[in-house]
Amino acid sequence: QVQLGESGGGLVQTGGSLRLSCTASGRSFSTYTMGWFRQAPGKEREFVAALTWGGGSVYNANYADSVRGRFTISRDNAKNSVYLQMNSLKPEDTAVYYCAAGLTRATVTANAYNYWGQGTQVTVSL
């Protein structure tokens, strides 16, 4: 059974940093697009960042405009894991963050992903 598990969320002050981790089990995800989405209370789930396999050892990153330059997505295929380093956090980054995996190039589209984690809460205080 395929499972994705997130960790690393928490409470941080404005301007602080957090590093989210997502570990997959049940299969190898080296050729899968791995993405991060988030959902704030009362809002729809939105795309944050994704890494798409470009062949061989090449992966292409894509970011939402709201996080570009502050967040960095990375992956370690040996650990079947993907990470989201979040710097210069703002109160508007407060949300539940979800890890997702899919055989898709439609990286910003939540419905394109096959597997989802249960989410980890990130709260940024003033």
C-alpha cells in the first residue's frame, strides 16, 4: 500500500523558517512528480511547489508566485523523500501543507496527483 507521510510543521514567528519532509512508502517515486500543496481555513487547496522528473537525474522545479524565492523544494530518491524548505515565512503562509505524488506534468493541478499525505499544520504568528 502506498503511503505518504509529512512531518516538520509547527508554529513559527514571521520571518522564521521551517523544513517540511515527506516520505513515501510502498513504491519508488523517483520518476513521479512530487508536489506540495497547502490549504488555509475557508480556502481551496493551492499549489505551492513541485519537482518533475526530466529524465535521468534531472528534475525541474516549479513554484507558486507567492512562494518563489522563499521556498525551496528538493528530493532524496534514496530515501524516497521530498522536502520543502520554507524561509521568510509570513502569516499568510499559515495552512495545512500536503505532500502529493503523481505521474503527471500538470504540476499545479491537485486532481492530477495520485497519492496524498494527511498533511502537516504550519502556523506563522505575527
